[in-house]
Amino acid sequence: MANPDRSIDPRIMESAKEEFLSKSYEQVSLRDICSKAGVTTGALYNRFSNKEELFEALVAPTLALIEKFSEQTESNSYSFLDTNELLTIWELTPDTQASIINMLYDNYDGFRLLLCHADGSRHANFLHDFVDDVTDRSYRFVEEAYSRGVCKYLIDKEELHMLLTAYWSTMFEPLIHGLSREKALEHSGIVAKLFNWTNVLGF
């Protein structure tokens, strides 16, 4: 059996990304994607069984990045817990905020797909699902810090979820509204003034 022609894969993916970024998920047509990419529908179906699978392939790198970011943040939190240098990881310094904004804007299209064009896909509740995961990871750490006497008090998990929803919602807003990276960085500085996690968590 002959190997499939992989040279057309980038055309399919680029065409798909353009379509998903310019329309709602429900409006995207696989036939239009094929037409724009200059490939047959058969060629596309040899690679993706449906629209959901194609969308999943487009956002997979961004989802992998989010998982890596979350795991690294969680790991760093525990590392600093052992050295009692928690301000380093929980204080919203300009560098901390800038690193988050740059991560978002370095992966602009992927986050736009998840935040603005996922209705109808299994990622329709991306923000809620993302914050759920961040809350679970953060709360495990807060419980550990409290048990060691590092935190003055144990915040309610539901309260933490609401605060994290507010924080990440406002961090995502510049990207959702199509602001420039420069404007987003300015915005993140204001966000840092609103959220004092070391006070909230009692470090």
C-alpha cells in the first residue's frame, strides 16, 4: 500500500484554521475547507473522520501547552513551599504577568479557537474546564501549605474557584477582544493590582 501524501497536510490544517477562526464552529464546512486547501473531501476524510476530530487536531498543541504550564506551576509551588519562598510563585509581579501574556500571545490562534470559536465542540466550556483544573491543582497545594502552618487560614474551595475564574477571565479578555500584545501587557499590570494572592491565601 502506498504511503499517503503528507505534503497536503499543512494546506488542510491552515485552511481549517482560517475557517474555524473566521466562523462559528457550527458554520464551518469541511467541504469549504477542502475547496480552500485544494484537496478532495476524500483526502480530508482519510485524515480526520469528522469536524470535531479536525478541530481537536488544531487545538491539540495549545491544550498540550496548557497542561505543561499547569504541571510546571504546580511543581514550582511545591518546590517553593519546601523553601518557604512562596512569594516568588504567588506574587503577581510584572514578570509573572508578562510571562502569562506572552504565553497566550505566542499561541494566539490556538487560544482564540478555544475561547471564541469552540461552541458546539467538546471544548465549548473551555474557560470553566480550565479553571476547574487550576482550582483542583491550587487547592491541593493550599491544603498542604495550611497543614504545614504556612497559610494563616484555609480558603473555601468554591471561593477559590470563583476568584480564579475572575482572574483568568480578565487575563483572557485582551486576546478575546483582539488587543495587541503591548496593550495586553499593560492590562496585565492593572490585573496584578486587583489580585493579591498572597493576601487571599494568607501567606
